[in-house]
Amino acid sequence: MFTKKEIINIRNQFPIFSKKINGYPLIYFDNSSTTQKPKCLINKNKYYYYNLNSNVYRNNCYLSNKSTFYIEKCRNIIKNFINANSKKEIIFTKGTTESINLICNCLNNINILKKNDEIIISLLEHHSNIIPWQYLCKKKKLILKIININKKYNISLKSLKNIISNKTKIISITHISNVFGTILPIKKIVEIIRNKNKNIIIILDGAQSISHIPINVKSLNIDFYAFSTHKIYGPYGLGILYGKKKILNQFPPYQLGGSMIKSVTLNKTIYTDLPKKFEAGTPNICSIFCFLYVIKYINKINIYNINIYEKKLINFIKNLFLKNKNIILYGKNNIHSSSILSFNIKNINNFDIGCMLNKYGICVRTGYHCSHPLMKYLNINGTIRISFGMYNTIEEIDKFYFFLLKIIKLLK
Ligand SMILES: Cc1ncc(COP(=O)(O)O)c(C=O)c1O
């Protein structure tokens, strides 16, 4: 748990919090969309272009060697952060979306999926973990099956058990729901899947878990884990795909070009080994460099401490909401929720609430949260979503709640 002084220190690392919106101090509760950026990222970004700018791997000059060194250092710190076996299993992409597309693209280009094979996703998925699979199923004449949800807005293990069959080849699910904040019981889910068939490829969309809970891909026993660095206080345009070496080695390259080859003639190319085989072209060098320092900063604070602190925030707001009869809280009985909370106000449009909160400098997300099928299933017109980061405070929640009550009174 953070002390008051520690929270002040953390907030001081994020220059954006000195900003006022409409004359009010910024209250940023939209961390699931993206997190704010610490000074170490902002300063290192400038440092990189002042001191190190160069292309990587292909050169022998001082700048290039240094930049290459930092890229590999970053790969290594990520490997340790999620407890992968080897640096070779860490691939740099553009984000979670590209990481999932990479897997789909590779599966589209090899012959391990046959007509009528099945891919399973859940109702809780973000569009990024639905549309690529829909596309692949259409292209390869596969069947897309959906795991249902239970009353706690978590996936139904009964539904999972029922739909896995001997034709199931891939299961791709989110770790934390970006709408409700429910944490899926991944260990249990993996156990159920592996007991049915240990060869099913299991993919975890980690976009919403990476900044909130410690990740250990080895103990989770999954095959892939994808996340975006901008959701963990890092830069835009960078994502990570962790993949088991055994599977990545079977995959064909995703994109073709420089950096991913051993040798090229006009007739034939021999591709290089992991992870570069999946990193054609010039990588996002500066972002990778900056992300190294972001992870160092998070390691210093410790992801376990972040997790404990954010649980305190979520429980605090949940208790306020539970006392208010105007608030429809989704997943109120869910003890597994993370630092995301979705709600609606009876008889008031969620968009109106978002606009009014904005007047007081409060940033939340309203609408469908890139989860149209889920909203349709629940027959709701979107929600108001609050999502915390490690810099949010109880005082901010109090202010937010004060203004929320004022808005409800005004709009009722
Ligand atoms: C669960 C989930 N998956 C995937 C994504 C897509 O992430 P990105 O847009 O960074 O690729 C998001 C973004 O909000 C998400 O919440």
C-alpha cells in the first residue's frame, strides 16, 4: 500500500496533473483507454533524439551500437517483467491489435487449420480480439464459437466446457474485461482447456491486465500474451507479443522486408531466427528505448504495490456507488474486479453524464468501449466507465462523486 507521501511522489512524476481543465484540476479516470506518461518517458524521448538517434542492427557506428544495445536491453526487461523463458519470445509490434493480427495472419498462411476447425473467443472481448478471428474464420471456413458470460460479468466456465470440442484449435480471450473490469480466472480456464486437449493454442489479450496485476506467462501456462505499452504508462505505437518459442518457430513470417533475413537472392530468402523473424523493417526505436525506463520505474514502485493500492480505490468507489439507488453498477457482486468499473445512471444517457463531468475537468469514458456484441447481448446503450491508474487518489474519487451527485440532481 502506498503512503500519502509515495502517492505525491508518483503524481509528481506525471506533469499532466498540474493541468487545469475548464478551471478545475484534471481528474483522469480513463486509464483503460490510455495511461498518462511519466517524466522518465518524456525526458528519455528527448534524450534519445539529442544523443542516440540512429537505425539499429545494420550498422557499426557508435550510435547504432548503442541503440541496438538498448533495444535488446528493453526486450530483456520485458522478458523478466512477464516471466517469459527467453528474450526470443518477445516480439515488438505496434500494439495489442497488431499482436493479435500477427497471430491471425500467420495462422492464415500455414496449414494447421482445416475447414470446420473451431476458434473460441468470449462475449467479453474487445473488437481487437473479435474481428481478426471473424476474418480468419471466413477466409479458412472455420467456425467461431463464443463463451457466454455469467451473472458476475465473468466468463461462464460451464459454457467453456460445453463448447470445447475435438475440433477446437485456438482459444483467444481477454485477461481483464475492458468494460466491467472482471478478471478472468485464467489458471482455471487453462486447466479446463489443457485437460481437454493440450495442443489447443491459448492466447491472452493482456491490454487491460499488464498495468494492474503481476503477469507470469510461464505459470499461467498460456501460448501467447499481447499488450500495448501505452496502457502501462509507456509510449504509443509500441506493443508486445509474447509467444512460446515452439509455436513461433512453426509460424511463417508476418511481414517481409529488411531485418528479418539471414540471406537473400533474387529467387530465395532464408529468414532469420526469433524474434527478428517477426520484426521486418525499422522498429519503433525511440519508443522501445523509452519503454525500458518506464518498466524500470514500474519495477521500482512494484506492480504488487500498484495492485494493492488500486484495489483500495476500486473498493472505495464501489462502496459509494452501492449506497446510491440512482446508480446501476455492473458487476456489483464481483469480488474479482480490477481497477475498472462500469455504471449507468437510471434514466440518464451515459454520454450526457460524460459531457457534464468533463465540464468539471473529469475525464471518464462513455459508450460501447469497442465491445458492441457485449452491449447488444446485455441490451444496454453503453456505460460510463471509470478506470484507475496508480496515481489516482481517494480525494479525487470524493471530488468526482460530489460532482456526479450534482449532475444527477441537475439532469433528473
Ligand atoms: C481488452 C483490449 N484489447 C485490445 C485493445 C486494443 O489495444 P490497442 O488499441 O492499444 O491495440 C484494447 C484497448 O482498449 C483493450 O482494452
